[in-house]
Amino acid sequence: MTDNTPNDPNQPGYQNPQGQPGYPPQGGAQQPYGSAPQAYTPGSNETTGGSKPPSKGMAIAGFVLSFFGLLAIVGLILNIISFRRFGRAGQPRGLSLAGIIISIVVIIITVIGIIVLIAGATVLLQQCADLGPGTHVVDGVTYTCS
């Protein structure tokens, strides 16, 4: 009587003599019963893929910097980098997202503030150019020009 199961692993119905049909043999380097346990070496876990998850230091630094005017630009950059790293690692990225939003709002407010400050200084300098040096009161506003 002949065996109808094929010996070629690429053929349908192939049964691996050491395991389930169609699956590679189980095992790897298993220790025999009664042998001394192997010492644990950190970082040798195959499931981590050799890389550790990103730390939250960059996200925290970016979040803190996002509150400080022009430093919010640096905070925005750090938050974007940490947002992408956390996304690739599959970790929550709420702190980075909050830092990105706050950075954008603070940058917009800072730019608007700078524009208003420049416009106000331009009006003041133009008024002093028209009035000349000295102290002047115009419509209840006191201008001191030098």
C-alpha cells in the first residue's frame, strides 16, 4: 500500500512529519528537560524587534516650549517629530497633538501681536514726525517726542 500524502512541501496535502500539515516544524532551540536555565540578557527579546518605544521627553519639551512666543516654533517642530514617532510606534500621541495645536495658536497670536506692535510704533513715529520734538497733547493723548 502506498502513502498518498506528497513529500514536496509545495504540494497540497503535504504533512510535515514534525508538526501540523502545511506548517513549519515547531521549536527552535528548546532546552531539554532538566537542563540549567539560560541567563536573561536584556534586549534579546525577539518580539520587540530590537527597538525600544520612543520616550516622551521630546513631546514634553515641545509641549512646554509651545507656550512661549517665538519658542513655540521650536516646540512645534519637536511636537511634530514626536507625533510621528509615537504614531509609528503605535503609542498614544495626545500630548504631541495638544502641543502642535497650542504651538500653532501661540504662533498666530504672536505674529498678530508683532504686527499690531509694528503698526502702533509706525503711527506713533509718524505722529511725532508731524508734531516735532517736545511734549504734545492731542485729543487727550500725551505724546512725548524727542
